[in-house]
Amino acid sequence: MLNRKFEAALRQLLAEAETPFYAYDLPAVLREAEAFQRAFPGVRLLYAVKANPRLFLLRTLRERGFFAETVSLGEVFRSYRAGFLPQEVVLNGPVKPPPVLRALKTAGVPRLVVDSRADLERIARELPGAQVLIRVNPDLPVSTHPHLATGKGESQFGVLPKEVPALARLARERGLELLGLHLHLGSALDRPEDFEAGYRVLEELLDELGRQPVVDLGGGFGLDLDLAALSPRVARVRQRTGEVWLEPGRRLVARAGVLATRVWGEKRTRRRYLLLDAGMSQFLRPALYGARPPVLPLYEAAETGVFDLAGPACESADVLARDVRLPVPKEGDALLILEAGAYGASMANRYLDTPRPAEYLWDGARWHLLRPREGYPELFEGERS
Ligand SMILES: Cc1ncc(COP(=O)(O)O)c(C=O)c1O
């Protein structure tokens, strides 16, 4: 459900802004941020920048006490640009090559999550004395899409629990400052039980290693997860450690964002399609994860039909939603793809020389243009020969 005022503001914006574009409801982001702060008092919240990296959002969340969770040098630079200090940024990710580590030496060394023995050795060599957490691969299945199940033993992330104590010893031997343990179970987890087994793995490791300054429990909070129901469990982990950190991404911004698009045609093959000016270049999650976002038509018609919504790419995966009942549109009618505020614009790409779409933010009273739509000349800039 969209906030009524946001929807009214969007209808006005659509009168002047060319589709496709992303639009964000800032009050909705702030409500979610407060919901996390209420549900997890005393817990340090790190915003997973990848969910939506716009500087405006980063600055706003930092002002409210959030730190930043990053997985690339670009995201670290972006976080610094938004005002985060190095000690407020955590750099995660399975591969941190030497040039990345050397660039951090110059830019400011964030906290780092060690993802393997080789990663540890390299960090110790390039960034002596850095503060690190060890990422635990809890070796657990979780009930989500296979691409989102980062905590299963087959994934490339982290080290298996039995290898953690040796890595912790090695971190100290190499002169790194061991802050504690890190865990990320997966994304879009909607049941408190999904977190239980992972937390137990961490607690068993704490039994073995002793109290750690920090335990980072990662992100993955599904849009329908009851935060209050998870809260006591997180509080129990907190009794076992100095600080608990959480890394919400999607939950903070997904429902606050929409992708606005227009219908430019209808056709029937063996299925009935609406043809949109937005697709997998603007919003990759349906093609990548089989996500099926809700759709809100901003037009009315007496007749309805059941449609698949196809984008402009010449790819059979370029379908944003299937089997959606909608009023039958006229050419140019506008639709909103909902729950597009997370992993929408951040995954938008230039495939097929498609300019990335504009992004607007509504602050409750007026619109801010966060980023204009890319121009065509920008697509060719930097190409040498
Ligand atoms: C290490 C880590 N932390 C946090 C997140 C954020 O997850 P979500 O957006 O599902 O909350 C991710 C997502 O991939 C991640 O890999």
C-alpha cells in the first residue's frame, strides 16, 4: 500500500516527468528506520548500501545514527562522500584485491569483514592492525530463493564454523584487531524461525571463543517479518557480546520506492502482454530472482484483463510481472511497479545502451531530483577506440 499523499504527489510528478523513473517516499523510509530502532534498542544498525545507494538516503540514515555496510570500494567511497567516518563503515565481500586494500589505506580504513584465510592474510599485509570481523558461513538452508540463500554451506561466503577458531587465532597472530563475528543468513527472510538456527551457530562459537566485542547478525529482514517477534532473540545474543550489529537493507527502502512506467501497447501471443517502457535494464530483480512485485495501475477502465508485463529488451526474461489482473489500459497509461525501492535503481544497468532512469525523492512536501535520467552521450563517454 502506498501512502495516499505520496501517490497524489506521484500523479503530479507523472504529469511532467518522463517515464520510466524511480520515486521514493522519504517519510516511509524514516518510519522503517524508526521501527528498527524501536524493535532493537541498543543495537547498532548498519544500512546495507547496496539496497539503495543514493547519497540523500545515506546522509539521512547517518543523521539518525546508522552506520554503513558496503561490499565494494565504490560503496566505501560513496559512504565517505555521504559523511560516514571510516569507523562507521564496514566493508564486506568475498574478494578484496590488493589495489582495493591499498586505496583504502589512502581514503581511510573501514572495518573489514574477513571472508577467507587468503582474505585475512591480504588484509593483514596491506592494512596492518585493521579491525576485522570473521564472516561465519553457518552452513544452513534457508527458505528463500537460492540466489538469496547466502548462509547455506554451498555458498561462496564466509568460513565454515569449524574453521572459525583457527582463523580467529590467525587474525591475532597477524596483528589484526579481532572485533568479532559476522553472519548473514540470506535475504527476504519472513519468519523469525529463519534466523534461529544461524544465531545458535554463532552462540556455539561464542561458547568456544569467549565473549567478543561485536557480533554482526547481518541483514535479510523480509518485508513481512515481524520485527518485534525477532527482537527478544536478538536481545539474547546481545547478552553474550559487547555490541550487536544488524545490517538491514531491503526492508528500509523497498516499500518506499516505486518504478513508474507507461504502457505502450498490448499484444497476444499464447499469453496476453502489456508492453512497458521499463524492464530488466531498470529493474533486474524479476529476471534475476523471479521476484514478482505488486503493480498499481494509475488509470481506470470498465474492463479488466489478466496480463504479463513485458519490457523493451529482446530477452524472454524481460517480464516484470505475470498474471496480473489490471484494468485494460489505453496507450500511454501509467503503472507503478511497487516494492522497487531496494535493489531497483542500484541494479539498473545500461544493457542494450539503455540510459539509467531518473530518481526522485518526495520529502513529504516536495520532490527532489536525486539523479537525472542519463543522457545518451553519457553511454559512450570514456570509450577509447
Ligand atoms: C552481508 C550482507 N549484509 C546485509 C545485506 C542486506 O540484506 P537485505 O537487503 O536483505 O536486508 C546483504 C545483502 O545481500 C549482505 O550480503
